[in-house]
Amino acid sequence: MAKEPKEYSRRDFLKTSGGIAGGFIGGSLLGGLVGFNLNDGEDGVIEEIIDTDEQSQGEEKNTLQEARIFFKNPLDFEVLSAATEKIYPEDDNGPGAIGLGVPFFIDKQLAGNYGSNEKFYMEGPFEEGENPLTNGDLIMLGLRTLNSKSKEDFDENFHDLSEDDQIKLLEDMENDDIEMEYAPASAFFAQLHALTLQGAYADPLYGGNKNMEGWKMKEWPGAQTSYRHLMEEDAPSDLEFEAIEPISLSHNM
């Protein structure tokens, strides 16, 4: 018997999502997970692996999906997490960016070819004063600019601010009301906004959409190999909606 469809009303601002920054600071979805672009010149690619021992009853096991590769400074990752949660907040419909693992998705994207712009043309010629940034450099610069402005205006790190103050600073970045070196602040916000949505809805194989909760909120079936089990011979054209448990790409490997 077909299950009764659920109705979800997601956040209005997602309907008018900002465009992805183009050119040198643009990029495609899911840029690959190899070819690390490590910042600060330190050795070692994994700074922290979260303990994967059994947790108390009712708690989920952490996995290697929840490990920082690109972000070596915990403060940068805290700012990233808080910013993505404001872009995609938890509500009655389901988890927000943090609950969906979006910060770890972004970390993995920036650690690979996407973050280093390995497949982008970066040789010029450039316009006078133009300083092309990799996607990784843009996000890191934007997060540090955001936190610096937070400390300047409120004497607190961004992730410690009230929700209203966090939203105000993000709006200022989106509207270029905050000065940022080498690139407009709006370019950073557009890139972060796009990565947040990608992390919420991409296949969990890439580190986000934890437990496929993003798909479940959208009633998206995921990487189904076939729908034959739902098909009926001589079925009417006005079939009722059939809710399907989503499947990740990793299930088919």
C-alpha cells in the first residue's frame, strides 16, 4: 500500500539561493577527494580523527567521514560550522548543516582538486590588480575575515555570537559591506552558500548528507538501481506517491 506523502516547508531563503561565484573562485560540484591543497605548509594531512569507539546507547558511531583534512586550525572549523548552520539551520523538518555533516563535506572538497583548482585555468592573463584565488584560499580568507570582523565589532569569535549577530555579519558579507582582500566578500558568501547546499544534498559518499537525512526531508530516493519492484503491469496513470527509503552510491559499490 502506498504511504501517505509528507509535506515539508523548507526555508524561504533556500528558494532564492545565491549564485555560485564564477571565474577563478568558482567551481564544480564535488571536486574530487585527492590532490590535497594543504594550507600553512604543515606536515600531515589529518590533524584529528574523531574517536570511533562504541558510544552509549542511542548515540551514533563517528566515522572517518568526520575527520578534518583541510582545516588544521580548530577555530577556522568552528567558524565554518557556525556559518553553515546559519545558512542551513535546523528546524522542525530536520537537522541543519552541522547535523548533516556539511562542515566535513566542505573540508573534504577543499582538501581535494576542487579546493586547489587543479582542473581550473589559473595562468592568466589577468586584469590589473586581479589576484586569482583557489577555492580553498577563498573560503579560508572569508572565514578569517568574518571572524576578524566579529572580534572587531563584538569582541567575540563568530561562533560565540548570538544568532542575530551571526546573521547580520553574514548579510554584511553577502552585500559586500565588509572589506576583504583579494576578492569581494560576496564571492566568499556565494561560494560558501553553494557548498552548504551541496553538502546537505550530495550523496553521503562525499561526507555530507549524514544518514541521508537531507534526502529524507526531500523524499528523494537516492541512487536506486531500479524501480521494478514498484511497477505494476497495467497500472493506472494516476498512481499514488510511493515513499522509498533512499540508497547511497556506496550501497551499490
